[in-house]
Amino acid sequence: MSDAKDVNMDFDRENRTGLAEAVFCQGKSTDQLATICNAVVTEHRSMLFTRLSPSQFAQLAQSHADLLDYDEVSRTAFYLPKDKAAKAPLAVVTGGSSDLPIARESVRTLRFYGHEALEIHDVGVAGLWRITERLEELRQCKIIICVAGMDAALPTVLGGLVPAVLIAVPTSVGYGIVNGGETALRSLLVSCAAGLTVTNIDNGYGAACAAIRILNNFN
């Protein structure tokens, strides 16, 4: 049986950095996750859980059924003892529908901090009209998280069309030589769109945290 010695929560992190601790659930036991849930309830603290599999949640829900807001697509859950009120013109855009789980991880992380993002999906460069018909909406946004696999061309295209801060997330989506997202990552690192920020492969959570750091310094 797990006990509190297995986890050491950093509840002061948000005061230091503006970003609360998030629990990366992959590899954690049900007992460890239950210990964490008990701690956040006791301390009355908000908590974001990432990469929480449906099977992990199913086991956790037996003891914490009414505690967590869970989303199976993004594999995220959060506990919010009180609403966080924040608004900013943000968007999360995907090249293809296969990129949705990573994009939804960004959306859910932003929502945890009180930001509702405009979601625009499946607008990759294979059909440029799909993104150009949404440009007026995107030009109103201060920050855009753009999630794309394959050759990850969409963030570069957007970088030449909108003035927003652009955070690009390469994904592992694609065939053969995409090599688990490394091709997309390399493509974005050599992008000709000046000022493009690039996260690690499949790191929707990290992209949202980057956006929040920017917002925290201007709000």
C-alpha cells in the first residue's frame, strides 16, 4: 500500500512561478494517485493530472468518483475547488484530426487556469483554404498554439499570416520517416517564420504552460 512518503507535493510552486504543479500520471500506481488526490483535497488545492489513462482513471474513480473532471481524449483530469476567472484571446489549431489528443491537452491545461481557447481543427496545408477562411478569427488572438505532425508545415504558414505569439507543437503523427515526430520537430526548428517557438514532440501541456507564462507577465 502506498503512503504519503511516495509523493512530495509542491503546493507553493504557483506562488513562485505562476504555474501550479501538475501530476504526470504515466507510470504512477493507483495508490500513489489516490494519495495525491487525498492531499489536494485536504489542502484545498487545484491540481492538473496529465497522461492519465482511462484504465488509471477507472481505478481511481472507485475512491474519487466525484473529485476529478476527466477527458479521455487528452488523458487529462483536474480538480478545481474554486473557479479560476481569466480570459485572454487564445487559439489552439491543429493540422489534422489525428493531432487532436495533443491539442486537447493544451486546451484542457489552459482551461485549468481559467482560459477558454478558440479551437480550430483539421486545417492543415493540404487544403490551404481551410486555414485562410479562419484568418480573421486568428488575427484577433494574442497567442496561438499550433499542433501539427507529418512535415509540420502549418505553424510556418501561420507565422507568415498572423501577428500572434506562435507556439508550435510537433506531433508524432505520420508514416515511416516521420520517425515518431522527429521530422516534424526538425522542420519546425528550421522554420523560416521568424519568432516561432517550438516545444518538444507531443507536448501540448508544455505549450499551454508557455502561453500561461506569457499571459502572467502581461496581465
